[in-house]
Amino acid sequence: MKLIVLSDSHGDVNTVKQITSLQADAIFHCGDSELSAKDPMLNGIHIVRGNCDRDDLFPASIVQKVDDETVFVVHGHEHDVKRSMLTLSYAAAEQQATIVLFGHSHLYGAEMINDVLFVNPGSTTQPRGGRKATYAVIEIADAYTVSFHSMNHDLLDQIILNK
């Protein structure tokens, strides 16, 4: 199974079109798209509201079943992810999530916390920490393979984590 995850595109329509045209079993946007929830480009994308989104039609969080995985998606600002993963890990446990997707920090990364995969795809337009703009591809088989790609689709980093 393959999931594509992006976040913090901050109004860049071309980036969203480019990434969401890729083939996957599901596509997730972790907020701060700064687009209208009614934009047809977002059809079929699981998307949440970020702190820069003004459209209240976006949900603050979603729980989506994809095959055997329960995916919990938030932006991260309401869970204070820039300071600690504790609040988000509690929310994930409440949702019985197997995968948590979040943004907000504009820094990509992946880790296992209490047997749950946490992935931040970074920002597609405004990366921080001297990093390149990124999105994530999660491939799920016997393990989780999380790949971080540039906007040119070059592989920048890959993390393999046991399920």
C-alpha cells in the first residue's frame, strides 16, 4: 500500500496539483493549504485545517481507514508539536491510530512512538532548518518505508521502521 502526504503548501496551487497527481492508494494534506475546501483540485484528498487556513469547512482532524491502517491526520498546532509529541501521541491513542500524519513545523521526519508511525512530510513551499521543500511517500508492507522527496521527486531521505 502507498500513501502520499504533503503539508504546509501555503497557497501554492501548482505544488498541490503536482503532488496530488501522483499514484497512491490515498493522498493526505496535513493543513495550511490556504485553499478553499470547495476547490475541485482537493477532491479525493484527505485534508485538515491548519493554523493559516481560513476555511472552516476543513475539519481540524480526520481518522481514515486505509486497508488495515487507521490514519489520524492533524495539522499539529493544536497539539503543540513544535515542543513535544506527547499531546499528539495521547490523541493518537484515543483514536486507536496506527499512523499519525501531521505538519506545522515545516520539518520532515518519521518515528515510531508506542508502536504508532508518526510522519511529518515537511513543507512543500516553506521548509525550515536549511532543508529542501518536501513531501512524503509511505509504503506499507512488512515494515513502514517512509521516503521524503523534493519537489523534483528526487529522493532526499528514507526511513524504514518495523511495524
